[in-house]
Amino acid sequence: MNKYKLIEEKYIDEVASKCKVYTHIKTGARVLTLENNDDNKAFGIGFRTPPVRGNGVCHIVEHCVLSGSRKFKTKEPFMDLIKSSLQTFLNAMTFPDKTIYPVSSRNEKDFYNLMDVYLDAVFHPAIYEEEKIFLQEGWHYELKDKDDDLKYNGVVYNEMKGVYSSSENIVSDAMVFALHEDSSYGVDSGGDPKLIPSLSYQEFKDYHKKYYHPSNSYIYLYGNQNMEEALDFIDKNYLQDFDKAEINSEIILNDEIKETKDVEITFSASKEEMKDKIDYLSKGWTLGYADSKMDVFMRDFLAELLIEAQGGPLRKAILDAGLAEDVYSETSSSLTLDLSIVLKNTDADKKDEFLKVLKDTLEKLVEEGIDKDLLEATLNKFEFIFREGGGTQKAIIYYIRALNSWLYDQSPLDALYYNDVLEVVKKKLDDGFVENYIKEKLIDNEYSVNLLARPELNKNDKEEEVLRKELEDLKSKMSEEEIDEIVKKSRDLEDYQNAEDSKENKDTIPSLDLSDIDEKVTRYPVEEDKIGDVIYLKSNQETNGIVYTSLSHDISFIEKEEMETMSLLLSLIGLIDTENYTYEELNNEIYKATGGISFNPAVYVDAKDKEKYVLRMNIKMKSTADKFGRGLEIIDEIMKRSILDSKKRVRELLNILKSRIESTMLQNGHQFIISILKSYYSRVADIQSHVGGLNYYKFMRDFVENFEDEWEDFEKEAEKIYEKLFVRDNLIISTAGNLADLDRLKPELEKYIKSLEVKNIKPATYEFKRENKNEGLYTTSNVVYVSKGYDLEDLGLKYRGDLTVLANILNSSFLHNEIRAKGGAYGGGISIGRSGDMATYSYRDPNLKNTVKVYDSIGNFVENLKMEDEDLKNFIIGSMNSFDPLLSPEQIGDINLSRFITGLTIEDLEKSKKEALETNLERLNTYGKFFDEAMKKNYLAAFGSESIIRDGADLFKEIKSIK
């Protein structure tokens, strides 16, 4: 350890770790270690990377450095690790002012392999020798034949076109850019698609050379590992090769705005969307800087207290005034602490009314004081968030959290402990501290922006047409030689993408051996107890004092025509008035006693027979053991005394829920399109569509549009369902936490059980008929999400563990290469479930017809699949986490509940894992005909750009707006 200087050392309860901060003596590299008993070991290296202009150079460098390096010679070591590692996290992320490369694994040998590949990637990438990496990941002119239209293509280019398709993203970016004009935060670090093609290969290389140096690095180690050995490895293999350098990675800040700025922008909308009020209004402030720990906490606290909480005063005032259908907050992840309130689906002409309501509400809060119950509830909510630490990926979350102070020349430990700030705020609650903070940081703060955004009819299409003409004009001015050069570069790039890595290069990628793999699957201890006739499952887990509870009620009696109403009802209860509480008071009671209560429908499929399934309602609660009883009392209040005729409140919530679903459609378009496709051929997926998918969205949308006409019928139907939902029949209770705590909960649970009726329920029967709908659903977007698939079991192929290996092969080689590397989509893949349901997907995809062709060729690829034994071994190893994923304590409770209901045993999982470990090519080849037959069934669905979908009109039976 004589290569490192210890700067600071402290045990921090909040992260349950011995924390040490070092400086690497020779280079000045900053190092943070968190030593604890977690067997999930993590490593991260990050760099301060301020963007200079919005050409996406930070983002493109992030993608490109993982495409080959000095020691690891394949085209994409990142994908090689995805397909061959036991990694529990493997990614890279571009933020407004930093780029980070975190990995984690529970296997020590694998962990060192990951760390080695990532360190070599960032310090010695192949980007200097191979321009095609930049062309593939960043942008390039595409012209496969000289008579083709000239186009731009590239993974980041298309990814950002997808980002810029979302009106929410556009509004968020516009606010940040207006608050920080002429600064590092005044441009998009991800890249503006209009500016990405202005980035030259030389500028790209220069950026890496300047910022990717140990002297500008932030290195992180976490978990139960020998930190001295790990640090010695990093020094000997990487850091010792460098000398300290003076690197100017200063974040340029703008002068503070002295007078509130007004900004107007537009975003694209279809003719269907233009009929509705879909404007945005927003007010944003810069509250301070991240070097103040109190300001960091208070910015996030105010966002929750005033806007996100159901009883948040700003949210309530805006909804009560009928100013918008949805209200939410935005906060920055940068040196500047920005907070904005956003009104979605509003009327931009109501800007003055919005600003007046905002001002009046804040002034009233300062003058009269904030509800003490709301303050207590919000603080308690934060305590739960901190106590949970980030769930499954807490090792990575702690790294990002540490950088919130570390990147700005503060101690990384400052951002890891929080009890000190919580205690200060708690003590000051009665002193008007929060009210005075609101006056200073919001009311009297002129460092702010008022923003309005209006829809512009087909703006995306107009801009695409302008771009098409620009490229057409550019091509017309090119000489024959210049055109031939672009054609040559396009073909050379395709040849590069098609070329197999040589065995010599493949051998440079470190890998595990099959002997390193445990054939067993992790057994999560669960004790099966009983309270009367009710099953009580207890998962003994270290949860930092939290008890995770699921009260799983059988609701299989719900008829198919009742499903959407039932699902909406479960989203409403807990957010509407009850007999004893207004919804604001109920929100406070929930969060004073718990970390949250939710009501969700869930479909469980029998592990042995997919035609057997059950619809259940899971009431989930997180609490401490001492507040558990109070939490159950609140659930009882919600279950028995909710007031469903709260017409105004239901309308508010309906608009918000619809808005949130629409927001997630584009953000998670691949999951959305898979759920649509599967509903064509899977009974269970069809049910899921009615309780949370496309059919549920259509129901919500129609209800919003015809609210007055449909209200009375909905209220009657909801009352009828509400009266019969909470039954004792087949109740299963599952908890995760300290076993001693779980045993102490039994008397409280007994009271809950006794309050329920036994109704001798009879499951409803659901009629289902497979239907090849082949829908093209368009919305305002520049890209599409495409899915094709079928039920393999229906074709005679029952699930075996080696299908999971085959999915890995398809995901990380064939589909990745064809859809992402060559096609320019941000992602593409395939899912194969234990029930035989198979679905392909693409994400932020500029193609439709070519992507469908790729899907149709899967069968041929599988039938003719050949590879070396070493390659197959790596694919097998990369599939292992599918059988034994990293889980948080809460997820362990959920998994134990799910396995109990479905009958899926550890032995079943170990059998599948053994089948995967014994994968052989000859058997995989026999699966090709099933995939070929599945694609010939031609079950297809696509979602996204209207122009791309209409260009492929012959693929669909119906093309229609998602609206």
C-alpha cells in the first residue's frame, strides 16, 4: 500500500462499510474503498468529463472505449463479457459532467477479469487505430450503393433520436439549458442528433486523450474482498504506467441569473395528439451547489414535500385549480442544484395563472407554516430510502452517490452518511427552518426560468424532411470520387461488422471455466409457518431493520370484463379519501408509519402447467417492526373505508395515471411492444394486458375522454368489485426481515386475518383465442420498437435450460450485430420464458423492414450455428445468472412467495441450470426449425414513428395511432 496515500478513514453505518479514501501517489488518481461483508464485489472508474458542445463526444467516447483495447483484442470486449461473464452489473453511463464505468460480480476470478478489461478499455482503447469503432458507435454517412439516398447512421445517433422523441425529455433539457446557458450544463452531454454529425474523428480522439487519464479519475472498490490486493493490481497493471498530469476538467459555470428568464419551445405531435391539451408549463430554480450537503438534501426534500407527495401543497394547489392533468418535479445530477416543477397536459396560455398559484401557495406556506404531519411523513420516507441503500444494485448506487460530492472536490464520504443532516433538519422543523428555506430558495430566488412548451404538428417529420433534403443536396454536390469513397466506407464498415474475431483475438478475452460454476442455485432461507389456516412465509434476511410484507389475496374470481376496473381501483385506493382521513392525511399517515403501501394485481403461472394460473392481489408494505401494527391498521382503513365516489379526485388520479403510462411507453418501448405481441398468442399475457398493458391503457384513455358519460357506471362497478376484493380464501402472507422480528409480528397478522371474511370463492373462466393482430401503433417518435415471436411450446418445443443459453447467443452475437452494430438501433434481443413464450424486440430502432428480416432469419442462423467449444463454454457461463440472479432482500421475499404459489422448486431451477451447463451445438441446431416455424406464424407488433411504420405498411393488418 506504499503506492497510495490514505487521506480519510471512517466506518459509516448508513452503508455498513469501513470506508477509506486514498490518493494514488504517482498519478494523483482518487480512490474510495467500501469494505463490508457483501459477497457482490464492485469496481468503478469514472472521469470528470464536461461537454464542450452538444455533439455527444462524451457519450460516444463512453460507447467506443469498450470496443477493443491494447490487451483485449476483439471488436467488442463489452459484449464478450455480457455473453461470457457471471457479472451482476456491467455497464457505462454518461452524466452531464462525468462518465463512469461500473462492474460487479459475486465470483472473485470473474471480478478481476471485469476490472482488468474495463481498466484497459478506458486507458488503452483501440479507438486510435480503428476509426470504424467511431463510425459504428457515433455516426457515419451510410450509402451502401451509389444510387441510394445518403443517410446518417450510428448507435449513439439513433439512441439520441429516440431520446429527442420524448416531449418530457425535451422540456427537461430545455429547462436545464436555459438555467445554465454558456456553461458546461448548457449543452447536452448525450448529444443533440442535429449536432452529432458535426463531431470529427480527430476531435473525438482528442477528447479521450485529454480526459481519460488517471489524474482525472475516480476509482471505487466495494464488497467483501482484499482491498490491498485489488489496489495493488490496479497500480501494477495500470496506474504505474502513467505520471501525474495537469488536466483542466473544470466545470464551466454561468453567471447566476439575476432576473427570471422566460423561455418558449415547441415539440412534435401527431394530428391525433394536437386535438388534446398537451402543452407543458414549468418553473425551475437553481438552489445552490452540490458542495453544500444541506442544500443537496433540502433540494430533494422540497421536491418530495411540495410536489411528489400526494398531499404536496404545490401539487394539490395546481390540481385543485384545474391547471394540469399531471404535475411532477425534476432535479439535476450535477454541481448545480436545480429543482423544477413541471405541469404536463396543460394550457400554455395559463402561464400567468400557474405562476400566481405557485407564488400564492408558497407565500401561504411560509406565512402559516407547513403541516407538521407532512414534514414528518416526508422525513420518514427519506429515512427508508437511505436505509434501503439502493436495493439490488446498492454497490453501484453508493458509487454514484459518493460522486455527488467527490466529483466537486469534496470528500466522497460526505455523500454517504446522512444521519447528521436528518438530525439537523428534524431538530429545526419547529423553528420555521423549512419555511425560511422556501422563502430564500424559491420565493426570493430570481435565479429561475419560466418555461412553456407547445405542440407543433409533425415537427419531427418536418425536421426529417429538412434533413433528407440537406443530405440530398450534399450528395448532389459531391464528386463521383467522393460518393465512391462513402460507398467504400459504408461497405468496409459492414465488412468489419460481419467479420468474425480471430481465435487469437478471442483468446485475449479472460474467461472462467465450467469448473468455476456451482451447479447449485442459491437457496434463500424461507420458513413456512401458519397463522390459523393461513400460510405465513418468513424469509430471514438482513434488511437494516426493515420488514418487507406481501399480503397476497386470491382474486381469481374477477371476471375478464372486470379486470381493467379492478386494476384501476387498486391504483386509486390509498390515494383517495377514506371515512377517517382525507387523501392528504392518509398519505401522511402512511409515510409516518411505513416506507410505502401499494396494491397491485399479479398473475402467477403454474411451473408445471402454463394453462394453470391464478390472479392475485398483492398488498405490499415496508415498515419497521415497531410500526408494523400501525401499518396494518392503515391497510384496514384503505380496504374497508375508502370513499369511491370522490369524483374530482378520481378524475385527477386518472389523468395522472394515464400520463405516467404514456411516459413509460417510449422509455420502455421494448417491454411495451413485447407485452403487446405476447397478448396475441398467450392467455396469461392477454390477462396482463387487461390489468396493466395496452388494453388497460385503452380503457384509461377512453375513460378520460368520456369521463362524464362513464363516471356513474364506473363508480357502480368499482363499488361492486371493492366489496368482494379482500377475502381470506387462499390468503398467503410473505415477509422478509430479521427472523426474530418476523415471529413477533404474528399477533398483529392474526388480527388482520380475523378481520377478513371467507367467501368460498370460485375462479372465473377466461375465454381466450389466439389472434394474429399484426398492429403498427404509431406515436410521436423518430424511432420504432419492433417485436415478433410465438409460443414455442405450441410448436412442440418445451422449455429446457439450453434455450436460455441459445437466447444469450442470439442476444449478444446475432441480434446485437445485425440490429445494433449494423442496423444502428440502441438495442435488440430475444426473451424465451419457462412457459415457452418467445419474443424478439428492438429498442430505439431506425429500421423496421430490415429488423423483421433479421428476425425471420433466426431459424436459419440457429440451424446452421457453428462455434468453437471455447465460445460455447463462454455463452454457457454468461447464462448462469439467469438461473441465480442477484436479488435484494425485498426481492428474495417476492421470489419465495412466487415459488410457493407457482410450485417452482430449487430442484426445477437446478435441473434447468444443469441442462444449460450441458448445452451442445447439435441439440441447439435442432431448435432452428421451431424458430423458423414461429416466425412463419408472422405474429408481429411495432410501436413508434408513424413514417417508419407506414413505410412498412404491408407488414401490418392495421396501422393506428396509440392515442
